[in-house]
Amino acid sequence: MTATQIFACGGQTLDLNQPHVMGVLNVTPDSFSDGGHFVSTEKAVAHALQMEDAGAAFIDVGGESTRPGAEPVTVEHELERTIPVIQALADRVDCLISIDTSTPEVMLAAANAGAHLINDVRALRRKGAMDAAVHTALPVCLMHMQGEPGTMQDRPQYDNVVDEVCAFLEARIEDCVAAGIAQNQIMIDPGFGFGKTLEQNISLLHHLDAFHRLNCPLLVGMSRKSMIGAILDKPVDQRLYGSLAVAVMAYQYGASIIRVHDVSETVDALKVAAAVVNSRI
């Protein structure tokens, strides 16, 4: 586990001695796994309530697909997709609401609508994002991505993927602290599948403990991703068991928050893993 054992978020505290599940809620037509399933506010809210009932600690609302090859969306479209969902959820769920965005205007609007966490795949590098995040006073999750979604899987290269991702995140933490975000309000995500080959993803998973020195809670997202498809040679809708395997391994290697599509199954798997990891017998 990381040295930070309690994380304050949205007036709630998370005990990081136990794993927590973040449920994916993509309100997009083109996400790699569930694109188009929850584009209406009504369907999105219903799915969020199901994930909360299944044990999700977070609902992560995203309005811009970041799958490999994805095209950017306008600010207006991202706002139209996400803000009504967050507003509808704010009064109906007890779990935390995360906004999955890199867009400053969306960060600000989501905070006003009731979001508790900013989850940014670009680690607040988009113009104006750092200032917007500071203004919201929300905790943030900083993710590593080599390149942009449209091109990130075009022959990603590293001399040492673990060292380089760790160094990037350390620099972004320092930038956030300098801008006014307290370190105890920062999570980190090594960005599985975001500008990494299968071998690089496996190396990151195998060496997750290298990120403990950054003293921030570790969030990971590998659910249904191509790394699992490549290992199993199975399509997106047949990657549940592979996703559960990497979720348990990530927790054992020190991840505190596991971002997934299949909440109920992952919650059960992590309960068993936590019972063993935390056993005093």
C-alpha cells in the first residue's frame, strides 16, 4: 500500500487499507467497450445506480472517448453529455462522482453540478486545466499518456517504461503542488493502454510498487482493455475474467482504486483478495 492511508474526497474519506472500485460511466457514442449504451441521461443514471448498489465507491462520468484512434469532441458536446448526468446523480447517489475530462470548462461545470473528483487522462496539461482544477478545489487524478488518443498506439517507445512514467507523474505532482493543489488531494494513474505496448503494460503492472515512492493513492484502469484481449485472444465482451485477474493483481501490488466496467464481479473478487492481504492469521 501507499504511505497515504486515508484520502479525503467530497466530504467523505476513503480507507486505503481496503480496495475501492470506480465504475465506468461513458456517456459517449464511441467508447471502446460501452460506447452508445448510456448516451441518454435516463439510461446513464439507471446504470450508475446499479453500479452503486453493486458496491462502487466512485462513478466516473466521461463525455469524450479516449480509446485509441478517438477523435476529440467539442466543449459543447462534452458539457451536453456529462453535466445533466452529474446533476441527476448528485441528489441520488451516496458514492463519489468523478468527472473524466481534460477540458477546463467541463471541470468547472462538473464541480458546480456536484462532482467530487477530477480524473484527467492528460494530467492537467490541456491549456487552462490546471487553473480550473485549482479553482474547483476538488481532488485530482493525474494519468500518464504518451501522445494523444488519436495517435498514442502508433509505436509507443520508452527506454524504461516504469522509470519514465514514474518520473512524469512525479513532475506533474510537483507542478500541481506548486499551483496550489495539496499533495494529499492527488491520485496517480500509470495509464495502462495509453501509449503503451502489451509488453510495456505488463511491465507497469509487474512493477506497480515502484509508484509507492510518490506517496499518492494509485488508481489503475485495465478493465476489458486490449492488453487483456491480446493475452486471451478474445473480443471486448469476453474479457471479464482477464479483467478480474489484473484487478486483483493490481490491488496486491498496491493499487487503491480499480476503475472497471464490471463492478459487481470486481467488488467480489477484491473482497476476497483484501481478506487474504489484510489477514492477521
